[in-house]
Amino acid sequence: MMNTRLKLSSLWLSLWIMVAQQQQVQSFSAINQDGVIINRQTALKYIVASPIIWSQASQIAQAKVSIKPDAAFQSLIAARQELNTASTQYLSTKDYEGLKDYLSDPSLNINNYEENAGVLLASKQLDAESKKEIGTIRRYGVGADVIIMFGSVKSELEEEEANFGTISKSLKRCMDALDEVIAICKSNGF
């Protein structure tokens, strides 16, 4: 199956290039890598049919379950609690390995911050100014601070000699930024 798809894609690409190069000429012929003569009409048929062939050959993607804005907001609240737990339970005792294990759990809400923030930013419940204030990693705002500071905490924990000061500051800044995101959402009725 994969070999057929590769042949189709290389055939499609070579046909596309031939058609693009010869677009002014009404009739042309070419020989593909298998020695088959292809004329302009056949090339156009392949080009038109190739997306259909690929869609039939590929697996159908499973649709993601949509997250509701209220559930995304509740996830941010839970993420804030998780950061508080990380601070009080692990950081205060300088248990770096415990903190590293705790934050690496993929089921933690803070590890899904970007997805939940994306749902909130896409919702109609936030006004344009609030969306701008929160921002994303691509468009700077307090939401980007959450992502950057959380990444800083996780990155520092990966170091052989973890710096307590850096971890502490980054975690505090992450919690502060998340508090701002939550406050902006609350001011919009969440």
C-alpha cells in the first residue's frame, strides 16, 4: 500500500512539473520512470484524481472530542491548583525528583494548558480585547507567559544540577500568569 502511494506521489509530482512546464503547449508527451508514455490529457486526469486516490488509501482520522469553553476554564482552575500543589508539596521540600515526576504526568491539566487556552480563545465568550491580553505562544500575552514559565520549570528540572532559584522564580511567574488568565476569563463571565 505504501509503495503504491509513493509511486503515485512521485508520478503526481513529475506530472505536475511537466504540466507546469508545458502549460502553454496543447499537446505533449513524456515518459515516466516506468517507461509509460503519458500525454497531457492523461497527466491532467492523474492530477485531478490524485487527491481522491490518496484520501481513499489513507486512514480516516478520528475526530477529537470537542472541549467546551466552561470545561476548558475549569481545567485552568485545576491547573492552578496543580501548580500550587507542586509548590507546597515538592518545591518547599526541594524534592526535585518528586516535582519532576509530578509535572511529567500527562493527565495534569497544566500539561494541557495550550489546548484549553485555545478553546477559550476560540470561544465567543471572551471579547476581542481579552483574547488579545491572553494571547498565545505565537502572539505574546499572559498566556504565553504561562507556557514559557512552565517550560522553564520543566527544563530546569531536566538539568543535572537543578537550580532552586530558577525553578522557584519560574513556578511563581507561571502561577502569577495563570492567575491573570483566570482573572481575564472571570471578567468575561466564566
